Amino acid sequence: MDNIEVIFEWDPERLDIYLTKQFPYSRSFFHHIIERWWVLVNDKISKKSLKLKPWDRITIDNLERYLSPVILDETPNINIPIIKEEKDYLVINKPKWVLSHPNSIWDLSKPSVVWFLYHHYKTLPSVWNFIRAWLLHRLDKDTDGLMIIAKTERGLEHFKNLFKEKSEKISLEEKDSVPLKKWYRCVCYLTPKGQLFLKEIKNNLPFIIQEPVIAKVPNAVPKIGITLIEKIENLDKETISLFLQIFTWRTHQIRYHLSSHWLPILWDYLYWKEENIPMELTAYKLSFIDPDWDNITIELPNLK
């Protein structure tokens, strides 16, 4: 594919927005190549915020080369602890500040589990599709902890079926029967109303929150989430530690459920307050049947 030339003929519009309308690539992808001077307007280097004028000539470097290993090799090469590795799967301990996968497959500059897999497991069959399919579940950027990664088609099929079965079961009892379980530990800010809520439930543990989740994301659709509070530990007068199991995989489920009961997770920038401090939420335990039908339980130590 040669360089592309486009003649702009409409009302003034930002360069990056216009390009996303003309091509099936994301805005962050065009930010990336504009910053590298691979998009010229009237043969001049331009900023992403440039307002185009009628008859501006836009020259774009060969887009296909950004799909090649050359550009993928420039993505952040990070190390992520591997807790367990078998022929068909990995269990990793994702750090905070690391994306599970890029918000867009063209968002090349942010550390992610996908880029870790690209750099360290290039023999995975789907590597040229950014290994997206091999991420069986995800954690928010500010959440650390255990994730299962499929390494083979056999592993992918096995775990996809487990996650699908868990999702399709309706009642708590049915979901609990599926051999796939996820536990989280969080530190919450103890508001006055949160104290009243904990006082009401402390003699009824484990306590089930089975309520709609309306995540603070664009076009959120309310869906019922099931969160089980198993254990409560006092830390000090202002914070408390909760140990939870989840039975549904709703976006921001734990964050939304706890903030709805006046127990916002510490440093949760969406549901409490914005700080440049990682949120106190960890996926600390997993239990599942693996592709060889062995019962596996993995737990991170020293979560006090």
C-alpha cells in the first residue's frame, strides 16, 4: 500500500476527528502516527488538533505497516509475574496501572497484558490479532491480581465454556455450582452511612448484594450483578477491608455495588474521588477446573 492522499472539502474540522471518519481506525491510532510525523497537511507536520480548511491536502504514510511486527515491537515490553504456567494456560498477577488490553487495538503506547503476551509469547496462534481472544476475562487498569490466560486452542475452548456456563446460569445456587470462582479484597472508606450498612449486615455474613450495576461508562445498560461479602476486617476508624466473591462479571460491579452502599473503594477515581494513587482493589484468589480436570485454587499471600 502506498501513501494515501486526501483532499479536505468540508467545513473546518479537527484533523484527528476527520481521519477517524475516513478510515476504520481509532482516534488514538491517528494520535500515535500524527505525533510521529506520519501525517502531513499540505506537506507540513501538523498537530492532531489542527483545524482543517477546504482544499487542505492530507498525506498519510503507509497504514499497513503499522500492523506489522515492526510497529508492534515498539509497544511497551513489561514483565508480569507468572503465578502458574501449564501447557494450556497461564495464571498471571497483573500489576496496577497496567491495562488488560488496550482501549483500542491501535493504542500502542500504554502497558498492557496484551503487549506482555506479544513480547513474551510470540508463538501463541493469535498473536497477530493482538492476542485479544486469549484474555478470558479482564481487570480494570487500577485493579491488580490474578488473571487466567489461554495458551492453546484447547485451553481457550475449555475456559470460554466455563465462563459462558457461569454467565448463563440464573440463580446464585446454579452459578455457585460452576467450577469457576473469583474473589477480591478491597479497602473501603468508612462513611457514616457505610457504617450503618455494615452494622445491619455483620450478623448475616456472607451477605449477598444482588442489585443492578450502572457503570460510569458511555451508554451503560443496567444489569443485575451478584456480589457476596464474605468477611469484614476493621483497619482503622476511617477504612475497612472487605473480602468478596463475585458471581457475575459486570463492568465496575464491585466498585458500583460498594459505592452504592456508601463504602467507596479507597482511591477509586470514578466512584469516590480522583487521586493519582492506585485503587485498593485486588483479585486475590481463583478457583477452577483446568483443561485436565484438576481442581486448582490459587491465592495471593499476605493480603492483610
